[in-house]
Amino acid sequence: MSPTGHPYRPAWFDISTPDAPRARRFFQELFGWPVNAIDEAYALVGDAGEPTGGIGQADPEAPYTGIVVYFPVDDVDRVLARAESLGGTRVMDPTDTPMSRIAVFADPDGNRVGLVQQLTATTIGTAVAGDWQG
């Protein structure tokens, strides 16, 4: 279910917080992370060309706050359905971002886990930048 060549490695992390500027400063000062804001609500963590995560503003309707590690999969919808059939609970419906399709579920113990599918030339046309909440 994971893409070939990346079977167990996380692909992305996301920190969703009610105070994104504070979180950006905290992690930047703690770890020395390069943090590049793409707008008021979301910042990419890592080198500008190859970010490894993000820190985003959680609004009152956000599906979660806290940290979620995203694992690469070939088909977000299929893997999310499989997680639910094994006792997981959907936290965030599959959503297209400018670069990927993502979803979040809670495992049977309540741990939040993210799924990320890289968009291809065929699927990238369905991603709408305005739909991305980070």
C-alpha cells in the first residue's frame, strides 16, 4: 500500500495549532528549523526547495490540533477505507492540496495518522489551491 521505494518512511509532518506564529517561533528556536511562511495561516518547514513539514493555524473548524505524521501511500481513499475496516476512525476526509491528496485517521488507540498521495499529471488538475487548509 506504500509507494515502491518508500515503504516505511514518513513523508511529511504537520503541526496544527491555535497559535501558529508562536509555534513557528518555538520550533525554529528549538531546532533551528528554517520556517518559510507561505501565507498567514501556513508555513513550510525545511529548505525552500524541499520542505519536510508544515506548521498551520487551526481554526475552530479544524479537524485536529497537534502533530500528525503523514505516510506515503499509492491511494489515499483506498488506504483510508482499509484503516476504517481495521478499526480506525476518519478524522479528516481525503482532500486535494496543490501537491498531494491527504487524509487523517485515528488508529484504535486514538493516535492520529496522516496519509499522503503524491498527485500525478492526471490527478493534479483536480487539486484546487483554495481547498488546502494546511
